[in-house]
Amino acid sequence: MQVTLEQLIPRLLNPLTADGRSIKPCLIHGDLWESNIGTDANTGELYIFDACSYYAHHEKEIGIWRREHHQMKAKEYRNEYFKNYEPSEPIEEFDDRNRLYSVETLIINSAHFPGAKTRQLAVDELKYLIEKYV
């Protein structure tokens, strides 16, 4: 965990504010997945509920969509999201930032469902990133 906190996270997130770049935190839903979205049958209007909102890097919102246990993992959902919020520079590291952001979802899921494979998936994702960047 020390390597993750002291080396991996700074390596992946510090470039977001390098070379004159900046991040403007935005209010994200914090738990945006298919069970927290509904459609009014009469009007077709979308509703988003069960928020646990906080200010974060906009890419953090879609880390949850990477996980297999969510239906919104398809690339089409990310493409629609990026029509409103483009990936931050350096774009070539977006997928790895998304992988890092998704680890939180895996850890929370493993706490809710002891024995689930998500704890090992979190470890595997961090190992992958550590091997690549540290």
C-alpha cells in the first residue's frame, strides 16, 4: 500500500497538473451506475438518484464503469460521457487513471460482499499499474 500511496498515485495524477495544466474539480455523482439511473415512463426524462456527491477530477466519475459487475462498462457509455467532459491530458494515460480510479469501486464491493473476487481484482489492478509505472 505504501508504494501505491507514495509512488503510484503521484506518478499517475501529478502529470494532470504538470506543464501548466490544471484540474478544475467538479461535483460528481460519486455512485453513477445503471441502478442509480431511471427514466420517467410518461415523459422519457432521465432521473439520477442515490448520489454520494463530492468534488473530484471529472474522470473519477467513470471509474466505476470499468468494472465487470456493472452494465455501463461498454465503451459507448464512456464515449457519450466524453462528449461533455473530454479526457484530461496526458490522454495516453487516461486508461490507467481510469484503472486506478476503479480500484475504489472494487474495494468497496469487496467490503460489501466478503469472499467476492473483487478484492483480488483490486490487488491485480494495482500490481499492473505498479509494474508499469514504478
